[in-house]
Amino acid sequence: MIEESLMSLASVATIAVLTLGVTAGGCLAGSKEEAGKTAAPVAAKDADARRAEVLFPNNFLVVAEIADTPERQQKGYMFRKEVREGEGMVFLFARPDFHLFWMKNTLVPLDIIWMDESSTIIHIEPNTPPCKGDPCPSYGPMRKASSVLEVRAGTAAAQGLKSGDRLRITFPQSAD
């Protein structure tokens, strides 16, 4: 009976993860719709992205682009040739959910950090490699997340981040 229940639970979890991967468009660092497109110049489109400051528990500061439009969320770090130390991208979601990411068309490895409503880390996928060919794997926690931070690979380890740490995210004031 327990084995049957575990098998059923595993099947449900697998189906849920696959469904979420398809409905979320895969990694927000690149959607399947963008997969066939060529790289667009980064500077012109992304220079106007708003920035947030993300402070780690050890006072390490990341200045993060805010993926605040569907287009920015779909594109993420696609086609970028580098992510510098202290740079990042923060994804904010309207509601907590299973937000899966993939590395389609992402050229550099990243640390992907999922957080809950209080900006407490619930999962870290360190040194996530670029996807070299289809199908690309999806990454994500088995808990619902409210936001995600992508940073240069190795940042989480170098700064000693772990699940349960709380990040402080400061958003720019509106010009209104």
C-alpha cells in the first residue's frame, strides 16, 4: 500500500513538473518560442531595464535587472556572453508557484536561486550549465517560489548562500 501510494505520488509529481515546464515556457532565461531566433543586440533592449539591489546576508551586493515584463521574463539571460560579478537578474511573480527554469540559448553558466514570499532562499541550483541541445532540462524546487535570482555561476558558493538565508531586495522608487 505504501509502495503504491509512493508510486502514485511520484507519478503525479512527474506529471506536474512536466506540465509546469510546458506552461511556464521552460526557463525564464529563454522560452521555446525564442529558441529559433537569432541573438538580438543586448545593449539597446536591456539598457532600460529597471534595477534592484539584492543584499546577501554577508553584505555582498548584487545589482539585478528586474525581469518585470513578460518579454524580459522569457528572455532572461539568453544570448548574453557574460554575467559579471555583482550583477544579476531578479524575476518577480504575481503569485507563488512552481517556476521552472531552463538554460535554452543561455551562453554562460548561472546560479539560480528560488525564494519564498519573504525573500528566504528555498532552493539553489548552483553552476547551472548552458543547454547544448534539445531537449533542455528544467530546474526548480519542489516548493512554490515567489521570486528567483540569477547570478554568475559560483556566486552562491563564494558568498556562502544556503537554503534558509534571507536576502534583502530593494526596488527603485517609481517616478510617478
